[in-house]
Amino acid sequence: MTPPDPVRLTWVQPEDLIGHELRQAAEDGREAGEIAERWFAAGGHPAPSAAGASDAPRPGLRSLAEELLDELAALPSPLAAAEPTALDDITAACPDWPAPPPGGGADPALRDRLHAAWLGRAAGCLLGKPVEKLPLGAIRALARAAGNWPLDDWFTARGVPPDLLAAHPWNRRSAATSLAETIDGMPEDDDLNYPLLGLLLLRRHGRGFTTADVARLWLAELPAGRAFTAERIAYRNLLDGIEPPLTAVRRNPFREWIGAQIRADVHGWTHPGDPGAAAAQAHRDAVLSHTGTGVHGALFVAATVAAAAGGTADVHAALAAGLSVVPPRSRLAEAVRYGIATARATPLFDTVADRLHARYGGYHWVHAVPNTALLAAALTHADGDFTRSICAAVSGGWDTDSNGATAGSVAGLLAGHPDRLPDRWTSPLKNRLATSVPGFDGTGFDTLADLTHLEAVRP
């Protein structure tokens, strides 16, 4: 009798999580050598390099993995004081935390900025989808073979030699909907699902929502299979009866990855010109699934987006606002400062990307530190230009669709109006978004702008 195929559920099986937690311990300075020795002596493996599950199931190691995950969680980190998670501690560490802006009248141009932001987020995400998980050299080789480097248009398989396509296959879930020859509207992606959930959260609970409200919304409206990494762990913890914010820390080695960051745009969109309030709102969302650097990335994006949404800041002022809400001695603040300085001093963006990869390439490709450094560098180097912003963010590798999405949101806000975005980026979207978030499938970006604007001006 043939045994049944095991269910290889990604991102939650303890024997796959332990390698990631050991890597996280090395990054945050915990002394985990003895625990690592026990794991590998028992036949344990390192973390999967790109996927959420290892090639071969190892259920016999599950009990040991659970034991070691709990031991690792109890180890103190020397970075804890410089990288707080609690909002009061973060604000205390930030001497330039932005004050609320003076009261003003209604901004008639805000709705158009939000429309451009939604379109920009979708276009940047879609540009990055086919090359997600590919190494930097593969991204460059595929685009060069198509005559599209420096990157300036959608990726395509047209003209790319078959041997190169075989050596560097597109992201298998995305190629059918995200190459120039296959795009037909905006396909589903978690980088768009989470802004939709954030909008739904504000419509139901207003700006006074709690982290528990976020948790209930996920359980009610987010299919478990559409959550990944830290969000999937938090979801599982909720089902196990764990209450927030413990959902972010229990056996969650992805708590400093980029997930909370891709949920932050809506908090900036709905606090135009008020980066401090946007960051504080993003914090209540982020701590359901993230801690430390993972939370800092969310605050950085929310504040940057809020500054851009105000209509008076250029990209450099917006990034400065984002940096002002990040603890200055944290790894994320250092990475943002390095990304900005490198972009300012280096004419060729390929060289910028190479330097970022040399400095931060030891992190996982979904970690907040390298991706936020790249985002800040791309936006700085593009100097507000929409095409250059999304193309630089994607051409730098790592989490290509997430970085492209956030860069597109910021650059769309700075453009100020959908008509100022190049047609080659907006027309293929066909004003149509696919999603599994209830009530939004097939919705147009103009409608989403209207709904977001209502929340932005709500008293």
C-alpha cells in the first residue's frame, strides 16, 4: 500500500522553523551555539534557503524542535535595549518623533494622490512578482536578455534564450499573470490583500482599533492560506488560543521580517501629513505578528507614506520623516541611513545594489533590514521619478514585489495624480484587482481611492 503524501504546510512546521530561529539568534546576538549543536547532532537541518518548508519532511524531529524553539526564545538579546517593540519605548528613543501638524482645511487633491498611490502600489508589486525569490544575478540576466536593462518595463520571456529561462525560472505562481505577455488586470497578491484588510479594519473600527480587532478581522476575513511567514505563525497562535501580542513571539522566527511593513501603507494613506500618528496606528497593527526590527520597518513605511500623502514633502523629506520614527541605534535605522547615503553618492544604481548586497546579504531575503535599506536607496536614487522608483526597487532583488509595491505607493503619492503615471504601468492593470478578501474582488482602483479617502478625512 502506498503511504499518503505528507502535507507540507509551509512556514509553521517546527522542524522547519528551528533553522530560521537559529539564524535569527545569530543576527540579534543571542548565544545559541549549544542549542545549534544539539539540533544538528540529532540530524536537524538548516533553514530552507528560499521556501517555507524543507524538501524532506522530518516529523521525527518535531518534539525536539519545539523544545529548542522555546529555549531559544528565552535567551536574552544584547540588542533589545536599542531595538524596543513597545511604542512608548520607541517614541522615547526617537528624539525627533514628528509632532502633529497644525489643523488645516480639506485638501481637494488628496483623493487623486490616493488613487495614484493605489495604482503605484499595484504596478510596483506586479513588476516584481515574476522575479520574486530569484538571486540578483538572475534578475539582471533575464532582463538583459530581453533588452530591458537597466530595468524600464515589465519583465518578459520574449527573446530570452530557453537555456536561461531553464536556469532561472520565473516565480512559478506568478509568471502566468505577471509577465508583459500575460498581464490581464492586477492578480491577487498579499501586498495588495493587506492594504484591503487595513481599509476594511478602518471602515469597521475607525482609527481607534486595537490589535485584538486586527486579530479578529484576520480570523474572519483572511484565508489562512493567504498568510505567510510571521502572519501565518500569528494566525496559528490565535487558533491555539494565544492572545496578542504574544502571537508575535511564540515560536515565530519571522517576527523581524517584512510582513508588517507591507501592511503599513494604509496607515500612512489615512494620516496625510501626520507621520507620527501614522506610525502609532501602524504599530497597533504590526505587533500582532512582529517585534523589534519588524515593527520598526512598519513604522518607517507608515511615516514615509504619510509624509508623501501630505502633498508638500518631496521624497527626501518623506524618507527623513520615516527615519524619525525608527530608534536611531537600531539595525533598521543604520540600514536606512546607509541605503540613503549610498544612493546619494553612487551614480549607477547597479553599484548601489551591489553594495547593499555585500553589506546585508547575510540576512534572509524577506528580512526587514536589507529590504528597507534597498527601498530607501531606490527612492533616494530615483528622486521622485515613478518609473525609476519601482524599477530600482525591483532591480535590487530580495523581496521584489513587496519593495516594488511600497516604492510605487510612495512615488504615486509624489506624482499626485493617476494621469501623471506612465500609461505602460497603469493600462495593463485594467482598473481591476483580484483578491480573496471578501467584498473586494474585481474592485477598481478608483473605487479603492474613494473608500480610502473617506477614512482619511473621517473626523
